[in-house]
Amino acid sequence: MTSEGTVPTIAPQHQVPASTPPPDGRPELLALRALKLGDLLVAVPALKGLRRAFPEYRILYAAQEWLRPVVGLIDAIDDLLPTHGLDDPLPIQRGRIDIAVNLHGNGAESRGRLEEIDANRRMGHCSPGWEGPAWRDGALERERWASLVSWHGAPADPLDCRIRVPSGGSPAPDAVVVHVGAAYGSRLWPVERFAEVARSLAASGHRILFTGSEKERPRALAVADAAGLAEDTVAAGTLPLDEFAGLISGAALVISADTGAAHLASAYARPSVVLFGPAPPSEWGPPPGPHTVLTDPSVRVGETFSPTPDPALLAVTVDQVLAAAADHGVE
């Protein structure tokens, strides 16, 4: 998730879009991490460290607009700077930002985008023109970013990953949330296996809700159908992001691949069974707590963008998932 392309050319002063938050008189810190939900959640400890170290600063988080509802649940962030990847210059005036923090990666592309805005101070890993700790391949993401800001004088605890529960709490308290989607085919556990798990837990009296994005709704419907469960068990594509977070915050159990749903379970310390495929748990796994990781590293291929499930994921059986659920009191 931190691979980047070539160095961007330094762009001339560009038109700042209306979506850019105007200054409010405070000095400003910009943290760049223009990635997905899970990437945001593993950066929470680092963001909290920055908040404590710079209480008088306005902290802007540069990421995609759709993340705004969850960004609002992280007390360390004051506002979102809508940023869709690194293809275009950051949508903010050159020289406006006092401190630029690279939480995106350590490639030339993210560094270049931050260099373009001409901040007074830069925080990142050691690179040409940047002071900081050396990049460590294979580091646990929560620890990577907490260590980075700590090196720069903003002490952060990698276990400080909790976020606020949305107002209204859970729309379905104590449901078993079965999150059937994932960003890439390499993380898609088979429909039939999700269905077997759901059918077994439903037969024991548990309320099942299938979640996923709008694009993943057909897959969720297929799982529900194979499990013999009604269409009203399928919440995929119907929940705004903050309601989805609320659902996870009150779940009896979350069953998911290595996705944002699993990271939300970590953020709310809800019991979870996380199925890992191409990504190793040593880099993206949950913190200590009521979380069970299932995978088989001996057969991992590790091709994140593969259209087919990683063998490490396919090695996880229905019985293993049900046993892990029982360990969390859901059987």
C-alpha cells in the first residue's frame, strides 16, 4: 500500500478547489495518507501522537473524501483535505502549511507532493532532503507510523488505536457482522465458505448481517442466498460509512478478510476473526485483544493485486472460522 511511482514535477501555483478548508488562524499541520479505510485506522496512533505534540495546531488529513465520516471520529484530526491519490498536486496553497507529515509511504511520489507545498518543516523517513528514521521493510504498520512521529518528537503509542463511536451507536447491537468484500480478488474468501459459516451461526440463533460496499452487494446477496438467509440480512451498499462504523462498534463478532472492517473491529476492541491472504499479519495484523488471525503463511504467494484468492487465504477452512468464533463466545 506504500509503493509509489516516479518523482512528480514541481507544479506551478495551482487553483485551489472550493473543497479545501480555508485557514482559521491557527498554524497548520498536514498529514498525507491518501489511501483507504484500513490505512487510516492503522495511522490513528501516529495521528494521536501528533495531536498531543501540537495541541495549538490545526491538523489536516489529506485523503479521499469518502473517508470523512470516519475521519470525524478521530479526535486527533481537525479537518479533511480531500485528496484523491497522488496523481495531482495537493489541493492547498504553497507555503500555507507549517508542518508536512508523510504518513503515505517513503516513495519519491509522496515526498514530491509534500515538497511542492513548501512547508516550513517536514516529517518523514530518511530520504534525500528529508531527515528521519530509516524505512524498515516488513514493519507492522501501526508501529511504523507511531515510530516515525515519535522520532520527530511526537511520542506515539502503537496500541493507542481507539476511535469514537458514532452518535446513535449501532443500528443492530450484538449482530454477527460477516464482511464479504475486499478491495482485491486476492483477499476474497469463497462465497460458499462465508455462506457455510453464516448458516451455522444463524442456526444457533445469532443475527447475521452481511456487509460490503455498493459494488460488493451482489457478492453479499450471493452469500446470503447460499446460506438460506433473507435479503434483509444484506446491509452491503446500504450503510453510510459512519453507520457502518457504528455497526462494527456494537457487533458481537466481526468476520472479515484483512480489510477496513477488520481494522474497525480493532478500533472498537470488538471480537473479530480476520482471514489473511496476501498480506502478512506481521505487517497488518490487529493489536492484542479479542482478535483471531487465520492464515497459512507456508503457502502465501503475496500478490496483493491478483484477481484470485491467495493460497494462504484459501487454506483457511470453515471449521477453523467456526472454532475461532466459538472461542469468542459465538457458536
